[in-house]
Amino acid sequence: MAQIISSLAEVSDRYDALFVDLWGCVHNGVKALPEAVAALQTYRAKGGKVVLVTNSPRPRAGVKKQLVHFGVPDDAWDTIATSGDSARTAMFRGAVGNKVYFVGQPGEEKFFEPIGVIKDPVDIKMVPLEQATGIVCTGPRDPMADPDTMRGEFLMAKQLGLPLLCANPDIVVDRGHVREWCAGALAQLYTEMGGESLYFGKPHPPIYDLARRRLAELGVDVADSGILAIGDGVLTDIAGAMGEDIDSLFISGGLAASETKTVTQPDAEALETYLQAEQSSPTFAIGHLR
């Protein structure tokens, strides 16, 4: 059973660094969550390092701009690791060949901007599906549409033997009070249809490798025992932390607010029932990051 705590400060002195999810924890897809921001500012003021670890398909620079738009101040975090950057690195190293069929929303083509640190990157070209060597998916074209609308295109892609690079393993997110589908839902469908999906965000190892590199760039050496992962997704944030053998703080008032009966804090019995059903074992739980 996860230990229910009332504030990050109750346990934060045990950790030298935090791997913090963004959507549902620090902002709600519309604006910053003031209590979460204050908690991170307090932690950093005491010398702790905050790595924002997000399944956003955007490059790090794009997430930084988004944080400014949402009102998340710079002094609430130290550095950013995105699923997008991890996936882009794999793409430019040839994970899905050089001719890709793009699935995403207008404006997300920035995913294809070159990464200067990669030696001899693959020259990527966007092409029609029948000419592709692979698929790059940053998310649904319409985040409100049922993922099953992609079934026809995915059937052809599977027949062509195309791998799908998923830039965001999240299944859903809540933008304010509206739930939207993410790239992970499309990748899940493609896998269920017999296609090959490649993942680089939480809960998969590549993004944690990137987060550790980002932490090292800050000039600190932190053992895994000194890291606390924070997030509201049991299938992403908490599963990833469990796989990496690092402690975790589950934010029950995000994606699982209804299942855990969270208003201010989770109902202990509902929380335990939910975590058992999901086979998830976070170290701690709290209603909202504060």
C-alpha cells in the first residue's frame, strides 16, 4: 500500500533530484497549478534538482515555450527531458528508415527539425503511406476522434511491414476538464493489429536514460536511490519508476481522480483497490502535488 502523504515536503529531504511529470501534475493543459509550482520552488530552494520528464512529442525548446504560456516559472525546474527528443534521436539514427509517413497535428512537423548532436543523421523525408519505410506518430490528427478511425491506414501499414515510432506513449490526457487521445492510443491499436510500435517515452527506458543525462549536465551525480519520480499515470510514470527501481509519488487527483475518489486527497480504500487492479506499487501517494 502506498503511503499517503499531505505534501512533498514530508519526504523530499530524502531525495537529491525529482523526475516530475508535467501534464496533470504541474499544469492541467491550460494553466499552471500554483500549489505544485510552489512545492517545486521550495524543493529547489533547498538545493534539490528538478528534471521535468514529459511524454510530450515536442522538442525540449518547444516544451519550454509551452511552460511560459501556461505560467510555469523558470525557478520551478532545472532541465527538461521529453519523449519527443528521445524519439527524434532514434528517428535520426534510422529507427524507421528515411522515408516516413507522418501522423500528427499541424505544427507538430517541428519534430523533424535536425538534432545537431547526432553524427551523420539519416536524411528524413515525409512521403505518402505507400512509399514509406516507417511511420512517425506524434499524436492523432484529431485528439477527440476515436483511434479506431486509423484502422484502415494501419491495416495497409501492417501489410507493408512498417514500424511505427510513437513520440508520446500516453494513451489519454486531460486538457482542463476535456479528455483527449494521445499517440500512445494509436500505437496501442497498431500493436493490437499486429504491427510493430517503437516507444521512447515513459514507461520505457530511453527517456530515463535521457533524464539521467540531463541531470548529469547539471553537474551533479545522483544515485537512483536519490531520485523520486512524480506523476499521475500508473501505466507511464509509476510503471516507469518501478522498472527503473526508483521511488515514486503517485498524483491520484490527475487521470485517476474518479477511480481514487480524490478531491483533496485520495480515499485510502479506493486508492488501494485501484492500485491493486492496475498492479501498481508507488512508494507514496497524494491528491495533488503541493
